[in-house]
Amino acid sequence: MNYARRKRNRNIPPPMQQSVRPGVNQRRPSAPHGASVTDMCNANHRPRIFRSEHLTFDTFTVGKFVSFTTAGCPDGHMSIREQDRPSMGGKWCGSAWGYTVYYSETASLNLSLQLDRLSQQGIGYNFDFKLSYKFLQRSEARLRYGNSPLSTWRGDLQPGTYCDRLLDDCTNRACRIQSPNYPGVYPRNVTCRYRLRERRPPPGKHAMLAVRQTNSHKIHIKDQIVKYDRSQRVLRVWDQCNVVQDYLTVYDGDDAESPVLVRLCGGDAVPEIVSSGPHMLLEFHTSPFDNPFHPVPLSYLPGFELEVQVIYVDTDSHSYIRESGKCEFLLTTFDAPSGILENPRHSLAPNTTCRYHFQGRPHEVVWISFVKYHAASADPSVYDMGECNAQLRVWDGRIGSRTTAPQHSNVTILGEFCKDEVPRLCDHTLLSNSTRSTRPCSMAESYVSSGPEMTIEHFVRQGSALYPVSFVLKYEFVDISQEGAQNLHSRNPCDRVFRANAGRFNSARSTFLYGRGGQQNMTCVYRFESPTSERVKIIFTKMAFGDKECYSRRDPRSGRWRCDRYKPRAPGIAQITVGEYPWPGIYLPRDCLCTNNSEPLSITTLTAQIVEVNFTVTNMNITQDFKDFYFEAEYEFVSGDSEEICASAWGDRRLRGSSGEIALRNPDTAFGSDISEGVLVDSIRSINAPLEQCVHQPWLIEPEDPVNNYLYLKIRGYELNPIVSCPTANRIMVYSAINPRQVRIICPAHQEATANVVEVFSEGWKKPPEAVDLLMEHSRSFIVEFLQKEAGNYMVTWIEVSKRPSVTSSSSFTMTGPADCPYRCPELNACISSSLWCDGLSHCPSGFDEQEVNCSFQFGMPMIYIITGAACLAFLAFLIALTACIRCCQHRRREKKKMLAQLANRNNHLHINHLHHTNLGDGRALRYHPTTEDLFLDGKDSLC
């Protein structure tokens, strides 16, 4: 038996009046089983005024609730059908209390109550129903449609469906995705599909769609049976939503065949879920059976509302997956030599592996530095936490896309990280901005490949929609190529050796050698080893020296390029120096360049077999690299013309002796301005015989005893400085062999002119003998070079000298001094070789070694020594004569005493003190005068 009751429109109160809350409270124990009660509210006659109905269930008990999925309401149920919407067959039953509200989607609905089994009175109580309702205008439904100035758009309802909607053009309007009947309880047994699309992205941009909800109270999808209110809620995913089977599925595409980004239920804030393209599908599914109890506090709303946002990225960026289902990215040096790589801006589906392949040129390596890395903690109840939810691996080489094994056996792993582990971080880079730069990432904060390829492999097990995984890294393809061969005798990676006849060379392009790579100073040496009698011609086509304040100019004194600094004390230098090694271990600087230049500049060296180009930069800042400091050049080994080739080899131009001179004889021919061309004749007087030599090539003068002796050079002329001028264009250059950058430039004078004399001692003459630099090879040698531009007669003379022995104290009371050197120059306070003494040439500046007083004797013995020797011999002869006289006197006295003793024995008397006594027999002695012979003998003895 069916009972029907219709509430007529005339009983509905006016819109502005308080709504009537009629109630139905029925107990029908006498009604037979199978009875049904239908209550319909109809508002079709006022479509312009009433937009939806608001139903509040004050009391609800309809049978009992058994299951969400199968035969869940065996005793009866309630169903609601909306106008112009297909019937979905969803049912509510059981008991409910608290906040249960239903907001209709249309202006009219039908609410049906069906009781299949009614308990007898006093035995059970399975039916108690009471509701209140009111009609709402659109302006009053603020939670659904928003406020008037900021109204939201819910999409277009698709014809013939209950709740499918299409949302597009969300760039220009506020789009919202809402569950049916939001913010009330959602219907049962429905599947709603929300399709999002963006059809008109700007040129050069790629559109991605994002949904999110930051307000946790605006989402609650039933996830389990709860008999009480609860305040702590969480989002649940995947199989956790199978209890009630109410869930929201998000697809990365426009159909159900697209990858699933996440399936969620429960209630909490929803992080940003982003599609990889301009299409996204959201599917909301509810179970057939339920009771209308809302198991949360009143401040939480049933159902859900999600905000829609359109994100644009560059079409050629690596912020999205181009090929659906294949997360592969290729970054090549042809696209960009350096850049910043971030994780994809969109969400990743579960069990996704993304690989980022870095491909450089064969002469490049890959340098990456992680600036930021974060992997959110996964839900331990979903997956076995023994496995990694997010795993990061860095490979030195390239690995395949379908296997985790490397494609090549020589590929190695640089790092593997799981759970709370993080890769090497260079996180201080985050502090840099447009006005502040941070220090470069060090090798301990980076990864560098051994070849041109590197792969970063990133695996997410639960996806990144609810458990975001993000990273930011800097990458750069570093050019490590260099011309020439590696210098095996140097540890500097940019030192090169060139032996080919011709070619190109340039400064190193490796970032690791510059300020941006962490180095403050850099020195690279390019060594050219030429065959005998060949020059090296170098043409610099481009040069740049950054912000260093310096300029190159030709030195008017020598005609060579030199570097002058605007501020001599300014920090840091950047320059190119060209020098030669005429002899092993002796470097001779030639030219210095430090001015930015894009015009060709040519430098031709002498015929030394080893030439070096030194590129030096100091005090670089952290932003400077090979784009600030660089050069490009060409070189060629040039065979010298017949008039340019020297008759003597470099070994013949190495002089050693106690003295010598290099004399430039006066030719009749004048020479041009090119100081590196022309052959003149100079003669050498040393231990070698005179030879014809090249004027423009240097001479090495060494002491025969480099440990104890020094060199003293004497040149007629005066030393040049920027103030003093020189009447001739010729120059004589004097270098210290141990420090050739300290050069004396001398304006020479003709030998017959009475000019000044420049005197030069070799290095260390005024230093103590124990100085460390004096023990180095060539520390006491000189390099002399003639720069001939016009005719002239010039000479350089030298002698080998040693320091005079100094007086030392052997005790506090006595002073001992070693014997002075016999051959010396007093004005130099130096000793010279004995072979130079009185050899017919004046070697001492004052000519002391050739003075007559020192040379007027045979065998070269000084007169003072002869006088001293003669005096010593005379004194020795006097001592010998005196000793002989004393011996003779002593012998005569002994003979006399012996004679007197014999006489006394014969005459029986005693002679004492030259007195004679005679015994008279009575005891009296008779005294008498000595004879004449006795007096003579006494006087002789006294004389002795």
C-alpha cells in the first residue's frame, strides 16, 4: 500500500519570510511490509526566484545500514532525484544525527522514502524521519557560487549526465571544481567527470593545469565508517580509499587511459596537483549505499571544492614531459652551455622514473651542483618503508631508458641517495641575487663527469602529487680542450707544448681555472720547442684582460712591448709575457701585453730553441671566467734568412773566464728600426779566440768558480731612466741570470769618448755568503745583449772577483785575521785572479793591478814583498851571526878555565875572580898583579 503526500506551492512562505519547517514524524506499526512514503518539493512555477533547495535532516532513521557497496539497505532507504537529471539509484539508510544538509543542484527535486521491512511496535525502532527545508536564491549560496564581485565558475554541465562538467578558459575567470550538491552531502552511486582544458596558450608557451585546495575545511570525502565526530583528519590515497569507495581520481590527460596522478579521499589540504599538458581529467566516484551522517565537526564541509589554475612554461624548457609516459630529458651543449635544471613543474605518476641526460662535445665534461633537494616523507602505511619512495642516482655516463643497468661497462655511479639522504649540496647559492654573488661551488659540493656524458636518474614510488619531490641544480658543460700536447714536466693542466711547424693556440676555456670555478689566480705556460736556427713567429689575433687597468706600449729604451699599470698598487694583474730560453734553465723575458685588442699583433722571437708564452691572471673575482680573460693566436716556426742566421751556436755565446770583453766594432752600415733584424760583427776576448757573432743575440757570462766568485762588469755609458735621454739609438741590456726581469738598460758611449762608466756586480755581492739564493744555479751570472740600430764602437768588459777575507774574532781578547788576498783591487774591495796581475791590461778600475810599483820585479813579485823578504833575511842573518859569536866566546872561556886549572895544579896555588894567591908556607897568601897575557884574555872575554 502506497501513501503519497504533496506539499502544495501555496503552503510555501514568501522568500523574505522565515521559512516554514514542516516535520514528518511517523510511526506506522500497523502498516504492512513493503509500504513507501514519498515526499516531493516542487518549485517549478518560480524558476526566476528560487534556484535551489536547502534540506536539513533533523532526525533520520530508515531501516539499518549494512554495506557501502552491496545490499547496503535491506530494510528500506531514502533516495533523492533532481529535476532533469538521470536517476543514479543511490540510497541512504540507517541512523544519522548531527549536521546533515543537502543542497540541490536544480530548482526541483523528489525525495523518496521506501520501507521494505517495518519493525513491530515495542520490538524495534527503524523509522524516524524529520527534515526542514528552505529555498535559496543564487546570491544566498555564497559557498557554492562565491561572493557577487568574485563569483566563481563551476563549468558547463554536459548534456545527458548527472554531474559531468567541462571547464576551459580558466585563465580569465576563477574556475572551481565542486562535488555535486556542494557544500552539502554528495549523492550516492555517481561518477562525475570534470574535464579541464586550455585551448589558447600564448605563443611560445606550454599550458599546464593545476588543482589545489589550501583550506582544509573545504574537502572531506568519506574514507571509513565512523560513529563519532573526529577533529584530526588526513588525506588518504590509493587502496586506503577502498573501504567506502568514495574517492577522487586525477588523470594526467583528457581520458581515463591517461596516467593516474593520484587517487585520494579523506580530508585535509590538497597540495598542488599539476598536469603535464593542457588537459586534465578528475573523476569523482561514490558508493551506492551510505547513511547521511557527516562524521566531522560542523566547521568541515562534506564533499570538496578545488581551485583551478593555469600554469605557463616555455615551450623549449625542461619543465614538462613532452612524450606522454616517458620522462626523458636531453640537455646538450648545443642547446645551452650552462643553465639551471629543476624537477618537472607537473606532478609525476606513481612508479615513474625520470632521467636527465647531459650530452656534451667530446672535449667537454659535465659539471653539476645541486642547489636544493627535498623529498617529502611518504606515508608508511601505504608502502613498505624498507623501499625508497624517492631515489636519486647520479651516473658518470649515459644509462638506458628501459633498464637500470648502464649501457656501457665503463659507466660508474657517482652517488645514490634514498629516504633522508641528500646529494652534495651547494645551497649557499640560494643567497645570491641580482646585487650579490656567492662564492662558486667547490668540487666537494659538486659532481664532475670524466667524459662528455652524465645521467641523473630520479625514481618516485608513490608519485609526487601528495609527496612532492623537488630539486634545483646548476649544470655546465666545461670545455677542457687545449691545443698542443700536455707538458709532462708540469702539474698545471693548462701548460702546453707545441712542436708542429704551424698552428693555432688559445687560452684555456675550462671554468675550473678561473674565478667562477673557484680559482683566484691562474698561470698557463705555452712552450714552443723549435728546431735549430728557426724562429717562432706569433700573431695574437684577439686579447682581453677583463677589468685590469693596464696598457701595453713600446719601451722607447729597448723597442720592446712592456706593460704599464695605471695604478701600480691595484690588486691583480692580467697579462701575456713572451720569453725565451737561450740556455737551459735561463729565462729571458722579451715582450709584455696587457691591452684589450682585436687587431693582429705580431711578435718574432730570436732563434732560441725554446720560447714560452705566459698567460697570467691574478685576483679574479667569483664571476669572472674565460669570457673576461682570453686570447687567440697563431704561431709558425720560421726559418731564418742567411743574413739572419748567426755563425755561432748558443753554446759559443756562453762565456766563462777570469776576465774578458765583448767589443762591437764600428761597421759602416746603419740598420733599420727593427731590432730583431741585421747581423753585425763583434769580437770577444776571453779564454776563447775572437769570433764573428750576431749582435742582436744575447751573451751569457759565468764565473769559473760559481760558488766563491762573482762577476764585475764595466760598460762605458750611463743607465737610462724615463727622464734621461740617450744620443744614440743603440742600447746595451744587462740582465741578472737568476732574475732576468731586473734589467739595466744602458746608453753606450764610444770607447774613445770620456764618458761615464756603469759598474755592475753580479747578484749577491752585497749579501752574506750564506744567502739561499746565492746557492742557486746561475745566481752569479750575467746576460748581456746589444741592441744595434746604428753604427758604433762599444765594449763590455768583465773580471771575476771574490770577496776579501773578513777579520774574525777568535776570543774576547784577541783578534785574528786571515791573510789578505795578494791580488786585489782596493777600490772594489775585491780579490782578483793571479793571472790578471800585471798581464799588460788594466782590470782594476784604477789600474792598480798594472802599477809599476806592483810590477817592477821578476816573476811578477811586488816590491813591497821583496823589501819585506830582504828585511826578514837580514834579521835572520844577524841572529845567526850573534849565535855564532856567543858560541865562540863560550868555547874560549871554557878553554881558559881549563888552562888555569892545569897551571894551578902545577904551581900549587888557586886563581879566583882573576886574582892569583901564593902559599908562603905559614898560611899567609901572597897577592900579585896578573901578567900582560892575562889582562889580554880578560879583556877579550869581557868583549864577548
